[in-house]
Amino acid sequence: MIFENKKFTNFEIHNGTFLNASFRGSSFVNIQLTNCVLDEICIGSNTKFENVKFVDCEFSGLKIGDDEDTANIEFAPSRIQQMLKELGIDVMDTSMKLDFEENQEPHYHSKAIHRFLRSMRRTTFISKTNIETLLKSDKSFIINELIPLMERHDLIEYRRDKGEVWTLRTSYQEMSRAEFEEGDTKCHRFWRELEKIN
């Protein structure tokens, strides 16, 4: 569904579903969505929000950026809510007593981990050279701590036959969702162990 380069003002939508909706280049003024499902919506750098509220909405994916290949993609509902709030959208969940910022803190290394995972999402393999070049500010943490931990949890595989490279054995979506969820998958266990070495 495309909502690009349009202006939307003064309306409410209840119980709507937005599948792969692109809001790039559009402006939203005095809009409220209530009990809606937003499945992988796209927001561009020039999308404008003024007095916009999302009340009790369900989020399953968010892309922020003007280019599909370089967009920042998030799948964890709590992180999506936080990113929408940073864009100026009032995100409300009437079933929760505590605000997201009060009861869930991103892990200290979360930004570096998500940069690493996003870089692997775009390619089959990532090499040590790529890490040192593209992720140089976090390379020491990634090579010395993150990759060994991911290998222990069978989330990444070292491929000697391809050179000094690694391939992801799970999806970015699974990893992202598990960060703030309860569960006992290998992704959940990875995040729990990571908290211990913070």
C-alpha cells in the first residue's frame, strides 16, 4: 500500500491494517490510529508528523530511510515504539502501566550488535576485512566478544572454505524480536548471556 508524497489531516482510523505501507514524502497532521496493525511500514527522512497518535497499535516491522538497501530496519515491537516516539509520534499502550523507557533499557552493546546484524542481512557472508572497514568503531567488540558468543549459541558459522568469513544461521528478525521477549530459543539465550558480560 502506497501513501507516498501525500498530505493527510484530521482523521482517525480504528481497527485498520497497513501492510507494507510506505509513508515516504508524506505529512500527517492531527491523525490518530487506534487498535491498528502496522506491518513493515516505511518512513522516509522527509516524512512529517504533527499531533499524530498511535493508540494500542500492533507493530511487526519498521523501515526508516529513503533507500530500501540502506534503510534502518527494526522488528522488535518495543524498539519500533521507541523509534516512532523519536520521530514525534505519540505511541500509547493503554494495557501497560509502565512506559517503555521505564521498564526496558537497550543493552549497552545493542547498537553495535544491530549494526553488525544489519550488515549481514544485506549479504550472504561477512569477512573480517568488512568488519574492520565498515564497522571499525565496534570491530574489537564484534570480533573478540560478539562473534564468539554468537558461535557458542549456533547463531553464526565460521566458513574456512570461503576465507576468513562468517555467515548468519538465523534471521535478523528473530534476533531483533528476542532482545526484549521472554523465551528459550537460542536467540533468547544469546541475549541473556550477553547481559551477564555487560
